[in-house]
Amino acid sequence: MSRITVRVLGAIGASVLGATLGVLAVTAPAQAAARDGNCDAGEFCYYYNSNHAGSISDHSGSLANYGSTQPDCYEFKGAGDGQGLCVKNNAAAAWNRTSGTVRVYYNSGYDGSYAYQDFAPGAKTNLNATLKNNNASHQLISGTSYPAGDDYPYKGQSSGNDPWNFYKGQCTSFAAWALRSRVGVPFNNQYGGTLWGNARDWVAAAGRAGVPVHNSPQPGDLAVSLGGSYGHVAFVTKVNSNGTFEVDEYNYNVAVGYSHRTVSVGTATNQFSKFIRFK
């Protein structure tokens, strides 16, 4: 699967500067006998309808490919709407009753290059707008991390506003995209009823919007550097055992382009001191 889906939000206007300027096939295996259409402890379960309604498809492990046609696909087994349909690209909600994080992928084969959504142990929520009815594989992962990669839909563009009202090609636009596509937060330049603007303004904006800000990172955070005229923001993909962490970013090492690097907490121009945590 490779199509791109974008939801367009109301524009604030090109006068908003959302930028950091000047800074640079696996065959589906046989059905497991334990699958009975009930979401039992230890299982990861899809629901056909939003808000955990309709038929259930329950799973006890990772699946790289659900199959797409009967009789070989993994189907919705529980009673209700959707019963008997293949689960691939048909799920609207999920409940993680395993003891680890489960990652749902837009593509088969645990391919996170376009989009995925993580479900912490016990999480019971709808699939986000990108993953709803676009679920192609899921994986039980140990600990939470996000694969590094340039999944930004506006590669090579450096003018005009994106649908979230940040300037294309800038760090703010990429960070907004990463938060939306990877974490499932419907972030935009008016999130929480406040204007976010330049990267250096995001910590204050988070405070106004009621979003927690921390002094140390975890995967999925937005890392903020307050230095310079505009600041800089990046998406935290991984925290390492030695205290360093890794970020995906735009417009830092490459002008209006992607880079990935390992950094540490601090106030130097190449570091980040604040971490905005939406989930």
C-alpha cells in the first residue's frame, strides 16, 4: 500500500511563520485455533466499527500479513457488523490486552515507512485517521521506539503552507506530520485552541494547550531547542541506554531536507532541552 491520505484543516494564512529558518509478501499463516471472536487477556483485538463496536478479530501474536481474500484471510470472528470479512483494511478500533506495546502498520510486513500507530498495554482506542480501514500488519514490540525515516509527504517543497498551517520543508511542518502520522495526534497550528507558530514558541504553546513538557525525552516526544531566532523542533524516535536519544528532523543538517541524528539533553545549539509529550 502506498497511497497518501491528507486531511486539510482550515488555513490560518501564509503570514504564520511555522519554520526554523536559517537552521539548517508474506503468506497469511493458518488460523489459530484460539481465535474465537472474544477479546481475552493476552490478546490484541481489532473491532470492525469505531468505539469498539461490531465484530471482533482477536490475535495472540504478531502478523505480517492478514491475507486479503477468503478463505485464507484473518477475518472478523465475533458477532456483529463485519463478521466474516477480512480484517485487512477493515478495522476501525483496537484493544491491546497484551503486556507489551503493539504497533499497527499501514503497510504489510511491519513496514513503517508511511505510517503506524502504537497501542500501549491496556490501550483501548480508535485507530487514527490515517490507520482507520488501512491496517495491514501488527507487531508486538519490546519497548516503544519509532523507525527512523523520511516519510514526509512534501519532500523537496519549500514554499506555501502544509495542511496543518506550517511552512512546507521546515522543522515545524515535519514535526507536525510525524506527530500526526506516527503517534496519531491530530496536531495543527491551532492545537488546543492556541497558536503554536515558530519552534521556539512551542513550549509556551504546550503550556497554554495543557500538553505536558518534560526535561527528558521518551519516544514520540517533540524535542525543542529554544536557541536562535526561531528555535528548532524534532521528533524523538528512540532513547538509548546511555542517555542519548535519536531524532528525525527537517531543515537542520540539510536545508529543507531530512536528517536523523543522535543527540543529548542540553542547551547547546545542537541539543534539545525540552520535550513535549502528547501521549
